[in-house]
Amino acid sequence: MKQANTIDIKEKANAKVVTRLMFRLLPIQVLLMAVGAVNGIVSSFFATNYVGIDAMSAVGLYNPITLLLSAISVTFSGGSAILCGKYMGQNQQEKVHNIFSLNLMISAVVSIVLVVAFVVMGLFDLTGFLTNDPAVRPIFNRYLIGQAIGVFPLILGNQLPSYLIMENKTRLSTIASLVYIACNIAFNGLFVQVMHLEAFGLALASSLGLWVFLAVEASYFLRGKSHMKFRLRGLDWRETRPILRIGFPGAASTVYQTVRGLIVNWLLALFIGSVALSAFATANNLMSIFWAFQAGSLAVSRLLISVSIGEEDRQTLTDIFRVMFRRFIPIQLVLSALLILCAVPLTRIFYQDPTQPVFMMTVWGIRILPLCMAPAIVFTHFICYGQAIGRQGFVHIVSILDGVVFVAGFTALLIPFVGMNSVYIANVLNGLFCAAAVVIYSWFRRKRFPRNMEELMVIPDDFGVSEEERMDLSVRSIDEVVDIAERVQDFCTDRGIDERRAYLAGLSMEEMAGNVVEHGFHKDNKNHSVDVRVVHKGDDVILRIRDDCVPFDPRERQALAAGDDITKNIGIRMVFQTASDVQYQNILGLNVLTIRI
């Protein structure tokens, strides 16, 4: 019973560290995801109030293309972030730098190709496969050309936030986001309200805002202050394949959503008319700012999942999903309820006349669509996890179900009877069925209904180390450091480690954890803790010390201590002399020191 209580205390301590980290990273990620949403709302406002409903139809027609660009961005950024997280977890820094450079190169080349394609389509009226409406098509062509100007900064700008998080420079992403929002509003006022550039002005405002956004983000890397460096020399192009292989399944859902968008737009135009495209686009653009929470939480989880898989940290991996169920889902439910309650006043931002058909079509969209948000958090997290751990078949199946089968299928089935609301109801049914697919997959793999988080996630039996092979501690004060050496030494002895190495392991842990408490806890006015893990794997004793204090690399202190005065930094000297390997990283704002004895 005492051992069970001890394990429970350890798990709760680790869960608190993971929860605190996820919520520290969450605000900036939500803000980054909200940037595109705010852009859509601003465009919708100026389109409906200063251009006309046909311009809003053009915005709706462009939404599938937006999804396609998002899929491309997510393929590169998702694959690169997961690979970087794994390599960081494995202490392979050179590979991290290579992925960074390769990601930016691929993104730039693809962006240029897309810019040329969009300009040609708009100039030569090659958009007949999207719309044959004689009133909307010329407006859409001008809108497409304006959007082409922003494709390059859109795709490149979506790559940098993950690297800024790894560099612990999330503030710069915040500044870039706020500047972009301000520029987008100002440019819309100038080009649409003052210069009357109509649909082209709507797109141009967004595009120029994206260039400003990219410039602010890139400034940190261009100044040469970043740890990651852009290098063309020695670039390992062989990593392109794993980037695409890992990244595409996570983005596949967005690719399929592009197809879904084309199908749904066709159904709405066929059964209801262009007014339905305007209503659907308005509801979607307004919803997107609330989707930012789901997308932001997924971005945070993706980074932590990849690092946990690289470290083979079974406990942290399950804790990430516990935070998703216990914290993210309730928050999303509250946001969804607020959105539903405010459906009418939110619709009035875009359409003032409630007698127009587009008004109530939009209202019902805002009332129904939020019901799919909470289930979406569940299955998108499992898609991300499957992507990182290599379950590409599962990822593709759920992505196809989400992207095409359920939404397009239920819309086609219901639209003759329900009309406009069919597409909204189809999205809700899609969320519920895709979340159920996660449980069904676990049931199929385990041959029984999942009873806990590990079974639901179907974590491989050989992943990481067992509870008997590791010991986790959480240190909050210098007094707690005192007994660490004895507990670590006892753990090693019980595992059959020879007395000398067991003693050195305990002494190293006491020295390094004590150093963090003594020097790191008092650098600011925040509460800190040290997450300590001891692992016996094969013939190695691996010590990991993780803290959320200011960045501190003990290797630099050891280098300074290598002078003639042998009385200084004796503890650090001892650790570096006795350990077979010492590695330091700052991962997502956390100091991570790994010592192998």
C-alpha cells in the first residue's frame, strides 16, 4: 500500500509539472492560431459592410484554398517540429539544425511555385472549376491575385513559431501576432474603405499584414542571436522524406478538408444558392477564432508529445493526454457555450437586416457548429500522437473520415430535407463519430474496451521503461535535496548496480539538483520545482534533471571551472569527471540535464 501511494504521489508531481508547462505555452499558441481567425473576421466585416455579399461569396470560395495552404504549412511545420522534438530528446543537436534549415528551404520553394500558380489562375480566368457564377467569378479572380502576394509569408511565417518556442522566445511571436492584427485592420481600412479596391483590397490587406508578421518573427534569426542557424552547406536532403512522411498524415486531414470544402460548396450552391456560401463562410470565419484554442492546444501537445517520445517518457506522454481531457475539454465546452449564447449579436456584426435569408443561416451556423469543437480536440490529439509514434494507417483512416466521409456524406444525405443546417449538423456528427473511432481503434488493438489512459493510447509494451526501472522525484526546497543522494543510491543498489556507481549517481544527483535549487530558484519571484528522474536501462544509469528556472548550462560553468583554482565548483568538476556523458538542452523553456553513469 505504501509503494502504491508513493507511485501515486510521483505521478501527481509529474502531472503538475506537465500541466504547468502546457498552460505556460498555451496562450502564445492560441494567439498565433487566432491571428488567422482575426484576419478572417476582419475580412468578413469589410466584405459584408463595404463591398457586398458577392465578395463574401468569394471569401467562401477561397476557404478550401486556405485549407490547402494550411495543409502544406502543417506538413512542413508538423513533420519538422516532431523530428526536432525527437532529436532534442535524443540530444542530437546537429540534426536539429539540419531540420531547421531544410524546413525553411522546402517551404520557400513550394511557396514560390504556389504564388506563380495563383497569379496565372487569376489573370487568365482559370477558376471555372471553383465557380461558374458570372457575378462572383471575376470578383474571386481579383481576390485570388491579392491573396497570392501573401502565400510566401503565410507558409514561412507558419514555420517559425515552433522554433521560437524551442528558443524560448515566445514573446516575439506574441509581438508579431499583435502587429499583424493591427496592420491588417489598418490596411483593410485603407484599401477597402478609403481606396475602394473591393475584393482585391481585402486580399491585399491580409497579404501585406502577413509580410509584416514574417518580418517580425524572422528578425530574431536574421540578427544571428538564435541557437538554430540557417545553413545551406552540408544540408542533408535525405531528411526531406521523413519530414514529409511524418508531417503529411497530420496534415492529411486538412488536405481532405480541402476536398470536403469543394464538395460542400458545390452542394450549397446547387441546393440553396450563393447566399449559402456567404452564410457558411461568415459562420466559419467567426468560429475560427474559437477554433484557435483547439489548434493552440494541439500545437502545444505536438511539441511535448514529440519530446516525450524522443525521451521514451511514458509517464509524461500519458500526462499530456490527461491534461487534454481534464483541462482542455472543459475550457473548450465553456467557449462553445458562450459562442452559442451570443449567436445573434455576433451575426449582427456582419449582417444588420434580420429579414435577409443570410442572417438566420449564419445564426444557426453559430448555434450548431460549436457542438463539434470538444470532440475535435480528442481525435485531433490522437491523430497527432499517431503521427509522432508512427501509426500512419490510423492517422490516414481518421483523417479521411474527418476530412471527407462524414461531413460531405452527411451533408449530401441531409441537404434535400434539412437545407442549410445540414452542413452544420454534419460537422457535429463528424466530431462524435471521429472521437468514437479513437475508442474503436483501441478496442480493436487491445481486444478489449480501454480501461485507462495507456490502453486508450495503445502505448507499445516495450516503449520506455517500467516503473521498477525508474524513480521520479520532485524537489521544491534545499531541504528536500539532502535525502536525494540516499534515495538514488538505494534505488541503484536495489537494481543491482555496483556500490561505486550507485554512490556516484546519488552524489551527482544531489550536487546538480542542489545547484538548481540554490542558484535557480531565487533568480525571479516565481515558484519553481526540479523534476528528477533516475532510469536503469541496460547497463546504464541515466539521471535526468528538469527545471523551469532561467536557462543555465552547467557545461559553461564547468568550462569556467577548468582553471587553476581547484577549490571552485568542486561538485560540477566531480560530475563531469565521473560521468560517461553529460548533455544539456533548453527544451520549450525547460532546462534539461542528462547524466549517464
